[in-house]
Amino acid sequence: MYLFKSIRLGFRTWNESDLDSLMLLNQDPEVMKYFPSVHTTPQCLEFIKRMQKQMAENGHCYFVVEELESGKFIGFIGLLKQTFESDFTPAVDIGWRLSPEFWGKGFASEGAAACIEFGWNNLELMKIISVAPQINEPSLKVMKKIGMEKVKTFNHPLLKDFPKLQSCELYQMVK
């Protein structure tokens, strides 16, 4: 069922049956406070299809993450090919989004570390990046905790209409 596991987490691909769980996650204003908006049902369905396509084409995506003990959907953590226009793309990005009930328990850093190992060992990646708005201190903290190093601050081209989010930090890890 799982592509790989960490101590407490299982990582798998997406199914249409994940739509309700994804909608709860992506429609939570607290979860989405560092994003331009909460997501609609069609946006969530499109996300699932995009993850399925990424998985089929590249062998990775932002994976569904479940807590092994309870089997609960806790969000997603994974690797995604980024192609937005910048001087560091295309590149494989590590990202995460978890339900609030799972915040502050080390799941993001545990899951990100497992995904990095998957990237090194199964995908033969040589570099993984991560990007977050400067105001997203929780994500920046995870990047540092998993051993990524800050490369620079930049204005994200996809966030130009969102001044509070546009200034982002780029972190990376090289094998």
C-alpha cells in the first residue's frame, strides 16, 4: 500500500477518494495562510490529477501521508518538479502541507527527511530545493531542521500579485 515509510508515516500515491480529505486540508484558512487562497473543490481535484500525472511521469509527487498508527490522512509531503521561470528551475522541490492536529509533532521534518532519502536512493536525485515565503516561519524552520541550506531570497514569479507572499527564500540540499 505504501511506497515507503518513516517511523510514524506512510507515503502513497493519490486516489480520487482522497478528495474529501484534501478539501478539508486546502479549505482550512489556518493551513492556507501562507498561500494566495483556500482551494475550491475543482482546484483540489485538479491537484490530485496533477500529482497522479507527476507520479506517472517522474516517479514522485507530493505524496499522500498517513499516520501509521491510526491510518489517518495527515496531509502531503513529497517531491515535485518545479518549472516556473527562475534561474534555479527546473528543479525538484520538497514540500509539505499538514492538518493542524498534526502540527508541532515533528511529522513535517520526519516526512521531509524520508522523502529526501527516497529522492537520493530511489530517484538518484543530486539536488533538492525548497521554497517558502519569508513570512512562513514554520516551513523555513523545517527546512533548517532537515539540514537544507539557504541559497537566497527572491521574488517568486507566481506570487507577484500577492505582495505579502512574493518574497521567498530558496533552500537546497545537495547529495
